[in-house]
Amino acid sequence: AQSVTQLGSHVSVSEGALVLLRCNYSSSVPPYLFWYVQYPNQGLQLLLKYTTGATLVKGINGFEAEFKKSETSFHLTKPSAHMSDAAEYFCAVTPSGGYQKVTFGTGTKLQVIP
Amino acid sequence: SAVISQKPSRDICQRGTSLTIQCQVDSQVTMMFWYRQQPGQSLTLIATANQGSEATYESGFVIDKFPISRPNLTFSTLTVSNMSPEDSSIYLCSVQTDLNSGANVLTFGAGSRLTVL
């Protein structure tokens, strides 16, 4: 069984400030981890993914996330927020190894204040 | 990655009626997935639709309420039957992409926002 917890349904940051969106997961087997972003009236799109190898993964739009097995975390960061980053962000997990069901977190809405 | 078109993008429906949502993909895909996205909740998988076989439904979802068709490798429909206000939600179609990574990376349509009065 697997689950995802996203701390904070709403996060506000000032433009230019650090963005930190938290994600903790639970998985009985090694996981694959994802962050998706959803802009208003659009579907979700993949920001980045961790499967194997380097634990720090870089994604689109300057975002990155670090897989920390000891902390069962996969937090999303960006050094400097931009107005265009305002969106909803979803963390997701799936067991490794072939096709497996994806479990999503409840999402975090990011507000960027000018 | 695949491009997914969903329609309708939004609709307002009366209680007791049914609505069919269409999902068209610009390439052939084996698996198509239907999700429900309710405000403040995570995306919930309704069912997996494979071409040529019956859809596989997740716990809490039944075929009589959410019949799915998958007539070919680029198209699927989801019907929400006998709707009630509790069915008001965004319904998302998705497909598996990035098969080389071995992970179930998903591409989503823009969603169909249903409001049931």
C-alpha cells in the first residue's frame, strides 16, 4: 500500500522568495515519485520524477526535488518564485517495477505575492 | 508526449440525467485512465480502460454508475449516469507516457468540469 501526504493545502510566498512544498510518502516497496503542476483550467503536467539514481532531480521551470529515503520525503523547491509559478502542485507515488497504480496527494496551491 | 483532448470542458447538468465525456489522444496508447478530482481532495482513479477488454474499476466505483467505452487505441468515453450533486467534480482522462523510464508517468487532458444541480 502507498500514500502521500502534502503538508499545507495553501502556501504563499513573495515573488523572488524560496518555494518549498512538502511531500512525505509511504510505500512498502521502493517508490517512484513525481511532482505534477496544474494551472487553472488545465490538466496536470509532469514537473519532475524520481525513479532511480541521483536523488536530487531537476525539472522544468527551475524546480527540483530531493528524494530522502530516511525521511520518506520528496520536497519540491525553487530558489526564486515567479508570478507564473502560481498553480496547484501535486505529489504522487507509485511502486517501482512496471505499471503500477499512481497515488496522488491532496495538492498544494501556491500563491505568489508581488 | 501525447496530446489529449477532452470534451465537454464543462457542463451544468440536472439531477438524474447522464453525461458522456469524450477523450481523444493523438497517438495510440494501450492504457487510458479516468480520474475524478474533487475540491480539496486528491485525484482518485475511477477506472483503467484497455482497448478490447472491460474496464477495470477501482474500489468504490461501479460500471453501472460510470460506464466506460474504449473502441480503439486513441479514444475513450466515460459516462456519469443518474447524476446527483455529489457527482459535481472535474473528470480527467490520462494516458501512460514515457514508457522508457519504466515508471507510470501520466499525461492528462484538461479535464471536464461537471456541475450537477
